[in-house]
Amino acid sequence: MSRWSYYVTGTALAILFLFPLLWSGWASVRTDSGFGAENYARLFTSSNGIRPVHVFNSVVVSALTVGGTLVVATFAGYAFGRFRFPGRDVLFLLTLAILMVPYATILIALYVLLGWLGLEDSLVGLSLVLIVFQLPFSVFMMRNSFEAVPIELEESARVDGCTSFGTLVRIMLPAVRPGLVTVGLFAFLTSWSEFFAPLILLNSTGKFTAILAVVNMRTASHGSIDYAALEAGVVFMAVPCLVLFAFLQRSYVRGFTSGALKG
């Protein structure tokens, strides 16, 4: 009886999460005459649709966000997980405290700050904002991943003459690969599909990301909404996320469980 309850619950959850995506996929290929790729053609040929520059901007923002998040979270997680220094726990709690701040409430302040730094209306400035709000979760994940690695591996490397940086690169990073995959995947999903931050921080149409271009189609044709083309845009934005998750799901799950047991 218990096993059947798991099956029923799992099936219900699968339907709940998959139905919107399947419905979007069906609606994106449905036309007045049947089924076809006309909706995708309008998505990429409409004056307010997706252009190659929009996809390029999304790729740049995602790459900068993923790279910056991985670098900062790796060094911070290694420091919090392996070193003892005054104020370590307080600093870690302050990092986690960023999670309690709804970032939408401080985007205007961040916009002004980016203006002072000369990074307003730029993909680099947008990426920096996304990195900052990825760090609490990412640092927490990497700290747990490093703490789960047996200390004997690190001690053996130092006996062989490795410096702290050499130990991190040669020994620790391969050992925490699942954690790196989880952090990188989360950073990509956030940056690729983020809408509100680009809407506030980007002014130039040429700097728009793909998600802004998709939403911008709502104003096409004198205010009428092309729902079929919008569904095509939803599917287009979802495909990279689904492909990455399909290839990295095993490391993704291991990354979440890496800190459950230490040693």
C-alpha cells in the first residue's frame, strides 16, 4: 500500500509539472490549418520578435553569471569549509542573510549604483547583479561540498608539497564536481530565464536578452497578443534548460546530497 502511494504521488507531481510544458509545446506547433512551424517563424521574423543579438546577449549574461558565480563560490566555499579564521561564522551568516532580501526591492538602488560605476545599461552590470544574488545559495552548496571531502585527502596533498591553491585545484575541485555542476546549473537557469532584473537594468533594445524579446511580442500588432508565437518563445527558452538538466541530472542530484554525510 505504501509503495502504491509513492507511485500515485509521484505520478500526480509529474503530471502537475509536465502538463504546462507539454501544453506549451503543443500550442507552439498548432496553427489554424493544423500543425507546423509557422509560430516559430513569426517568433524569429516578427519586428518585435527574437533576433540573433538577443540570443547572443542571453548567452553572454549566462556565461558571465555562471563563470563568476563558480569562481567566487568556489573560493568562498573552500575558505568557509576548510579554514578557521576570526569571524568566519558571522561572515557566513551575513552571506546567507542576503537570501532574506527580496532583490526586486533593491533593483532601483542597484541601478543607481551601476550608474556610479559606469555599468548602467550593460550586460556586465546585469551579470554582476545576478552573481550577487546567486552567491548565498552557491556559497552554502560549495561549503557543504568541501566539508564532505575527507580531510585526509587534503592532508596527503600538503604532505606531498601542494600549496593551498594547488590542493584546491588538483584535489578538491575534482572531488566536489557534483557541487560545481549544481551551482553552475542553478546560475544558468536563473540568468537564462531572468526577466525582472534585465527589464529594470537594461534600457537599449540592442542589449535586451531573449526573454525580454519574447515578452516584448505582447505589444506587437497594435497591442494584440500573438499567443501562439509567445508559446513558441516559451518553448525556445525552455529547451536549453531541459537539455542541460537531462545531461547533468545525476551530478545535480549528487551535488544536493554531497553535504548530507561528511567523511
